[in-house]
Amino acid sequence: MARGRINKPNDTLETTSVSDVASSAGLRVRYISQAPGRPPQISFFDQHDAFKFDIAVIAMSLRQVPMNLIKGIRLGALKVHESLLPKYRGPTPMQTAILNNEEVTGVSIVECRDGRDEGRILAQVPYTVPSDTTYKDLSLALGHLGSRLLVKTLQNLEYTRKLAVQQDDSQATYSPVYKTEDFKIVWETMGAKEIYRKYRAFHGFVPIHTIWRRKDIMNVLLIKGMTMPNPKLPLMTEDFYNRPPGTMFFMRKSPYIEVPCIDGDRLHLTLLRVVGRTDKTAQQFVNGYLRLNGGLRMLTNPVERKKPTPKFVYPPGHPKENVDQECLDDDVGF
């Protein structure tokens, strides 16, 4: 069985790597669909088919598996969850672990009695999170770790069920369903480390974004590549820290765009995409869009058309709170 989406009976199914491998091996694939406000359904599903399955395994699924399917399977269902349960129950444990700067996470194999991740724990293995890991990296690492743990659990299923541990609900924490606002860069409050951590948490999931004004058009700019530079690396210009957070500094042959942040630190942008267009390296973006070094500032929110870009508002208590920005914010809006 594979996860997919079916909006209408004739819609093309969204296949996954699991379904592709199963199909190539001659196995029948069944897809879960879920219309708004309705319970999940199995396409082409015969009620008697459930009793032909020995066991079900659920992994990296944001959709709820129908209870009539789970209850009909002889040995029930197991779920591979990418955290050390009961920590970070819910749909986004890896993203949440990175956002919270966790040093250790892991994989859990749990019994899935109701389609969720609150069942008894059959097996767990920890994983040390590298300091610069992204969601994409962590997903791959925990995927390999989880697959090996799953095979061992299935090979020793009777034994692991005898030693299964009930989760302590009092220690449970939850990972949320992230929304569009969670992917936005807020230049007025977010320091370089926080922005970079947000980038890592969602890289390979949903790109973080900011607003880029070109002439009188407000563009959503996706940040597809970002690094934290070595503090010993020279600044691109002596005027760097005299400009507000979000200002773009560049050199024509440099592989990155340098950006100051509210905490006095800086970020390097290496890959960008204006929504509706293709990915651009920093050099391609500079050559195609930027003219004046330090003359354009990325924004947290769109500005009303035909109105000038407002001055950057520093938070109360910031050293630059009362600095005259006439000579600091030279947005030209081209």
C-alpha cells in the first residue's frame, strides 16, 4: 500500500519511491485518498483484502490510515516514527528537532492501534544530530536508520512485543503542522543563527521565504541555499554594518550574497528563486536583478503598491533604534 492523493476519480496518482519499487516487483499498490471533511479511503479496496495481509508498516505518512484496514490485518500495524517517543509526537518531528536545536533525536518503532504514534514502543535507537544538518539530510539518515531497525523488529516481532514499553503520556511533546507564516523570515527580530536554523529545519521540505521588491512588484523570494560564514572571513564592504538587516551585498564573481542580520551577524545566500521562476545561483541572481551593491533590502512583509519602502524599524533597546536611516537604507526599488 502506498500513500497518494486522489482529488477526482480520474486524477493522476502521486506515486512514491515505495510504490514505484512495489510496482516494478509486480506487487499491487493501493492508494489512500482523503477528500476535505471526509475520512480516508482506500482506492480499489476490497474489504476482504485486509485479511490477506500479515502486517502493515506506516512510515513518513502525513495521512491517517483507515481504522478498518488496521483492524483487519492479522498482526496489526507498526509505525516508524522519526523521534525518541514520546518526544515529538505528530507529523513533523525532524523539523521540530532542528528548530529546537536538539543534539540527539532518533527513531522509534511503535504499535499503531489507532493510526497515530501513541502505541507501545517496540524498539528505539538514538541518533546524534550534526550541527549543520538539514531536514533533507536528517530525513535520509533517519530513513536508513529506521529501515534497519524495522527489519530487526519484524524478525523478532514476538520478542519485541513481549518487552514493549507503554509510552509515558506525561512526558509527551508534540510537533505541529507548520503553516506559511512559519516559513517566513522576520528581519526585525530573527538573528542569523535563528534564520539559519529555520532554513535547515525546512530545507528539502518547504523553502523559507522573504519579500523582494522589484520596481513596484512584491515578489516572494525563496531561499534555496544558505550558509553561516566563518567569522574570520572579511566583509564584502566597510559599509556592511551601516545598512539594515536584509540588505543585499554582492561582488560580481562571488558565489554568495552577503546579508546582515539584527544580531550583528551575517548570512550567505547561495541559491534563490523568485516564485514563478527558476532557481538562480547567487551570481545569476546578481547579474539578472541587482545593480547597486547594498542598494536593495529584503522585506518581512509586502509594501502597498506605489508607496515607498518604509524605513527599517529596529526593536526597542537595539543600539540602532534611534539611528537616522536616511544614509542607511538606500532602497532604490529597481
